[in-house]
Amino acid sequence: MPVHRSGTARRGPLAAAGILLSSLALVLGFTGPSSAADIPARGSATLGMGVAEHDGVGGLPRDVRAVQAATEGVDTSSHNGNVSWPALWNSGVKWAYVKATEGTYYTNPNFAQQYNGSYGVGMIRGAYHFATPDTTSGAAQADYFVDHGGGWSRDGRTLPGALDIEWNPYGAACYGKSAAGMVSWIGDFLDQYRARTGRDAVIYTATSWWTQCTGNSAAFGASNPLWIARYNTDPGTLPAGWGYQTMWQYTSSGPTVGDHSRFNGAYDRLQALANG
């Protein structure tokens, strides 16, 4: 007969299964919501929503609102509602990215006001897609993005679409994919986006996520502009393959709209990116 030793708990099959699943989650890099109550609604993900939790928050760049105001940018989603674009323009913001889609199941209900409103005050604007690599293929999501606002036109004021690829707010950080599988999914999206628009999409990511979930792949640095996320005094170490960032999201607590970014160059270089 089994002996129950003092100070130890007897575990039934359900408890043992729970321990096994917890161990497996650690091995697979599960750093998502700890319970069902913590999981946000599908479609509510926003650019950079995992940065502060996973990478922390440091100080702001010293010249954050002065030296490079002409290349200051923001990103918006339905979370921001109807945005006061004149206020942002008057504060020195010159470009914007607007969430258009997520997966193949969500479109931003405020997209028209945000995308057209930023353009209307004179900004250079673009659209972004929040990737969910565990729901559909990269090509399917690229098509959905282009078909719902993520296209590009050579009007001098439309930026190439951005792929927001970061921590999964709905589950395992890497969406259940191996590093090779993630690189393949990203490549699938980028290839289809280029086939549809003629442009190489911008990649938005954080170095720590990229390292964890792609194995720090250098596959895209030669073709796709990098939009790095780091809420600190400098962009920090960049993912493999990129020698510099094109954009840097440096805070989620800026004025008027929280998410602020800096374009790495003068305004004419921003125009050049829009023109292709």
C-alpha cells in the first residue's frame, strides 16, 4: 500500500495533468494570459500592447519633443476612438499608422476617421495589421489586410503597410509555432503583400519577442524596414539582419494619443519611404 509521507500532498490524475501542462507551457514559451479572465476579446489587440509587460518601461529620449518633432509619429486603433488629428498635427506629429485589421476576422470600426483624418490634416499615413499566426496563413492575412485598408498608392503620402508581429495577447507568446514555422509564416505574409502592392511591408516587433519566437532570424533585414518597439531612452539592440531601425516606438504614454514613435531620418526621407 502506498505510503503518504508527512509534508507531501497526494496528487490525483487531474492535478498531475495540470503540472504536466504547466511544465509544457514553460518549455514552449507560454507567457500569455494566466487565466481565461485575463484573455482580451479577439480584435482588441493593438500595436505594442505587450511591450511594457514583457520588456518594461524606462525613461524617455532626452530630445523627445524638441529636436526631431518633424519626424514624430503616432499609431492608433479603435481603442482611440475618433482622434483629434488637428491637435496632433499642431503638436508636431507628421505621420501616423492606423490599425486596419487583425487576423482574418476583424476590421477597425474607426479606420476611416483615423486613416482619412490623419491624411486630411497633412500627415503621411499608413495602415497596420495585427498578426495572429495561429489562426490562418500569412498569405490569407496579407490578402485580408490589403482588401480592408492595407493597400498602398503612390500619392507621396501613403506609407507601405506594417506587419505587427509580437506577443500573442490571446495565448502562447509564439502562437504555438516553432522558430522555423514563425519565419515561414512571416515570409508568407510579406511575399503576398509585395505581390499585391509592389511594396515591402514594414515589420513592427520587439527584439526580445523576435529573438524568442523567430530564433533571431536575419531573413528580412535586407528588404523590410524595421519599426522597433522599446519604451526606453534608446532603441537598444536590434534584431538580427537590421543595422538600423527605420522607426522606433518609444512610449505608450504620449500626449493626445499614447503611442508615439520617431522616424529615423529627416522628413524628406519619410517622404521617400512613402514614394517607394
